[in-house]
Amino acid sequence: VTDGVGNVIGRSSASRRLLVGSHLESQNHAGWLDGALGTIYGLELARAFAEDPACAGMGIEAATWADEESHFLTYTGSKSFTGLLGEADIDNARSRTDGTPLREALEKAGYAGRKRELIEPSRYVGYLEAHIEQGDYLEATGLRLGIVTSIVGIWQYRITFAGVQNHAGTTRMAIRKDAGLALVKLANEIDRRFPEVTGERTVWTVGRITLEPGAPSIVPGRAEMLLQFRDAERSRLELLERTIQEMVGEADRTGPCGCTIETISRSEPVVMSAGFQEALERAAETHAPGQHIRMPSGAGHDAQLLARHLPAGMLFVPSIGGISHHWAEDTKDEDIVLGCQTLATAARIILEG
Amino acid sequence: VTDGVGNVIGRSSASRRLLVGSHLESQNHAGWLDGALGTIYGLELARAFAEDPACAGMGIEAATWADEESHFLTYTGSKSFTGLLGEADIDNARSRTDGTPLREALEKAGYAGRKRELIEPSRYVGYLEAHIEQGDYLEATGLRLGIVTSIVGIWQYRITFAGVQNHAGTTRMAIRKDAGLALVKLANEIDRRFPEVTGERTVWTVGRITLEPGAPSIVPGRAEMLLQFRDAERSRLELLERTIQEMVGEADRTGPCGCTIETISRSEPVVMSAGFQEALERAAETHAPGQHIRMPSGAGHDAQLLARHLPAGMLFVPSIGGISHHWAEDTKDEDIVLGCQTLATAARIILEG
């Protein structure tokens, strides 16, 4: 069935069923595998299980989730399927590219009259999702398969600096309250101090900096930066949060500009099912002995939403050069085949289990 | 006469003539004195000299220059008057606020058919301009009049960082080429090293920072900052330029991101006429003994263009709190009166000279 937000979900009449899929769209101007790979694996597994007499009674329901990449909302499809998306959320959503209301886009696509499917946890043994790694860890270590242990939590903050906007020619350096300079100093200090408190796989990013008014001859009166960090351990995320809050407090006290921090979002790290990790590892060892590793996922995935209701597992295949969200995104043909074989074997282990 | 770019220039039939004025518009949402003060002083001097039998043979031609504040072009009116503005420049100019072509704005204002006035240097003994200081130096030192010695040169640069845009969750810190972080480090280094090579009144500003694509979950692949510095001494400007070029070269060599610098503009510092400085100082000593000082102008003014053709002088009155380009811009009533009296006396000293 295709549902009211564009999720496409297969149906099997087998008695034991596994939900297998990934997401529908990628970013604009992005590559050919992000989302599509795991979706096609789902279809391939559904066909293979249906055709194989040895798999009698075992069914794969292939699924693909709409708008994982936040064209309208974040994880639109899997949130809808897991009951986290209200009608009002849909009413208010617009395309981040061109402002089209989501309602209008659904109407145009012919989904407007349809029911939105809701998860029935008792229907499934669990959820499996395969995805490209989108990083270079597998490639750099010469491995071919990653068994996801957890999906990192993403904590995001807006840090704002309040100075005094002034003429860049007539305002002496000594009396300036330059919000841009205050921002630069804090960002530099983050770069110096974060490595003391981050873990091996923690990542942190200042993705946006804005100075106001942003003119060459005006001392910035206001500045803002977006800071994000990711880790698979909640305790690590908490330590990083305490550290940035301390640094912001210090910057605010020592002046000359005010400095405040505001939390934008905090997603929980999600642990994958231990049994599914074992099944994936056994399958990986069958098809590529010694060429697999357990690893956390630095990116968010629909699996983190499904994992609230079902045992869930994820499998990664290598991304050449670690590239994703770009037309150059690619994976070796033999790794694409290996990933599908491994996922099928894992699905069978799980359904037989 | 009102001319073809909106300059308004008075005419006197006296035999010795001084051009006295300032500019017409201020910034959008700015104050009531920037430009207007010196324009009104010009009118007041023209009236006073015309009425005073003691000033027979001495004439003030009041002038106000269009668009000093770069709504369409920089110093549009005084550039036109001093022969630096071609018809093609006008053809190509558009409003920085709403994109209206300058031709259309001139048409609407009724100036389109008019001739653009051109300076006849032999017509004038020189040019005088009064202006609010737009800084807090006079206020901070308890003085009431500033005699401008020179108008600073403004040198502007675009510094660009080329990294690799990547996923902020899956790209390990060790392999990132984060253009935003490279920018932050250079900006911090400028703050550390510039004070070693700047003079007492040098000012420098990073007014704009842009990270691309500027999304919270993407490692910036490209970053750009606008750097500007101002000083009254050419040798100091050259030293600062060598310093930033060295720093950019260092950043580029030590990586991980490429770093390049591009000159946007370099305006020459302009020295005010020594004779006019003396006349202004004598006048200031008459009206406010001991309450005046010679000082450079940190802001650009139309006088720097007129000074290419005529002896030129400038007088500053204090800005309360150093504020300008803001509705709170103000000067004490008694200082406004004092400035006009001083300018009139200086004009008389010059015209009698």
C-alpha cells in the first residue's frame, strides 16, 4: 500500500513477518544509493523469500519511508508510521526548498485522500534496514560490512552573542563590543577544549555562523552560531553539554559581549537489538569472514523511530571515499551484492530464530 | 541648481568663493545629523555671509552631495561632481535596498533630464565640510571640536577558505576539512597578531562571515570573511596588508583547507589642507578655547573627493555616546551652535586670507 504521506509498505501473508526497508528520497542534487539501496534490498528480500520453498511461513514486508531527509519535516514517513505525526504537523509543513505546503504536495502526488498506515507491532518479528555508511570508516579500515550497534544522539544548540552595532571607522578598538569577534573567540575555544572531553567517535560541528548586520563597515552588534555534537553515549552527550554551558557562561561573564545558549534539539542515542546484531554478525561472517565490524551510526536513520516499537537492526556497506549527499556517492558493485546477501541471511536467521 | 544625480549646489556672485557642504541622505533607519548637519551649516553660512556687509566680496556656495552612503554607488554625488562617475556607472547602478535602477530613481525624482555639474576648481578658494564625529573620541576626552587632519584609507579584503563539504554525523573529526573552522582559526589569529602591528588609531573589522552551505548537519565546504582596516598612514596600511597576506599564506600552507585573499578596494588616506587646519584651529580657539583637538577621521567623507581638486578642511562636533547610523544619533544643542559659529569664523579667515 501507498499511504497518506507517501510511505510504500508491502504485505505478506506469511505467519512470521520481518519489516525490511529504508527511505524514499535523498537530498536535492544528491546520489543514487542513500535510501534507495535499503529500499531495493527490501524488495529483493521480499521476492527471494516468496520464491524460496525453504522460506515457507517466513515473510518479508518491504517498506520505504517518505521524506527521511527533511524536505518537509524530519523523518516524516517513519514518524507518521510510528504515531508521532499529527494532522496539524502536516497542515503546517512546507517545503524547505520552495515553500510548497506539504498538503499541496500530497494532493499533487495523489496521496491526499489516503489513510496513513500505523505500525502494528504484533505484526512483525522486527525491523531491518541496510544503508550506505556515508562515512569512510569501513573503507579506511579495509572492511566491507558494518553492523550498527547504536544510532548516535544529536544535540543541537544556538549560541547568541549580543554586542553593540557601531561604525567600523569611527569606533575605537578599545570601546568596541564586537559580537562577531566574541563568536570567533568562543568557536576557537571550543576547538581547543572539546578534544579534552570528546570520545573516539564523537563528532561536533559549527555548521552556520551569522553576523548582523553583516556589512563590511559595521561592527557586528549580534552574532549567532549553530553547534551540534553527536555521540552514542548519553553520558558523553551530557558531559559535552556541561562543557559548552560552562564555556558560554565564562564568555558571558568575561565580556565584553553577552553570550547565551539555547537548546534546539536533543535526540536520544538508540541501541540496536542485541539479537539482531548477533544475527547480522553471523550472516556477515558467512558471506565475508573477518571483513565486518560492529560500529555506531553517526547519522540518524528511520530505524531509530522503528526501534521504539520493534527489535531493530541495521547493516552498513562502504561509501567510496566516504562521500554521500553528492552525485559522486557510490559503493562497489560487489559490496552492494554482498550487503544484500548478508541482509537476506540475517533475515532468515531472525525469522527462523 | 539641482543637478542630474541629485546634487544641490548654491551659487554666489561674490568674487572669492568657498564651497561649504556635506551630504544629503544618511543610511536607512539612521539619525538626523549625519550629512544634514553639514548641509544646514552650509546654508546658514551662505545666508550669514550674504547678509553681513563686513563680508562683501566673500561668498559661500552651499552644497549637498547625493548618495554619500552608497544606496546606489559609493559617494555618487561627489564622484559625479569631481568627474569620477561615467554614464555607464549610472546605467549599471541599482539600489542596494530594493534593486531599483538608479536611472529609474533619477527619473522618478525629476532629475533625469538635467546636466550633471562638474567642479571648476578656479571658482573656489576651497571646500569646507562639517560633520558629526560618529565616534566617541571627543566625548571621551571632554572636547567639543575636532579639526580633521586626514581622512583614513580603507583597505578591504575577501578571504576565502576551501575545504570539503561533508556529512556532519559520519565524517570523523580526523579527516575533516572544515572551511568554517579554518576561518575561525584565522580570525582568532588576526585578533592575536594585529595589535602587534596596528597604530594607536588603527581600526580593523570582520564585518561578515559566511559558511557554505550553512546547514547545522553539514561540515562547511567553503567559508568567506570580509576584513577591513583603516589608518591615516599609507605605510601602516601596507604593513597590515603584508601581515594579513603572510597569515593567509601560513593558513594555506599548514592546511587542511586552502586559503586565499583577494583585495576588494584600497582607498588612499587623504591629508587635509594645512592652511585650512590652521584656520579651523584659530576659529575653534576663538569660540571654545582649549576645547578642540586635531584628529584623523576614521570614516570616509565627500571631502576626500573634493580634496583632489581643492584645498579642503573638515570640522567635527561630538556624537553623544559615539552613536551614529541609528535613530539615537544626537549632538548637544550648544555643540551644534558652536560648530556652526566655528565653521563661519574659519570660512571668514580663509576668505580674508
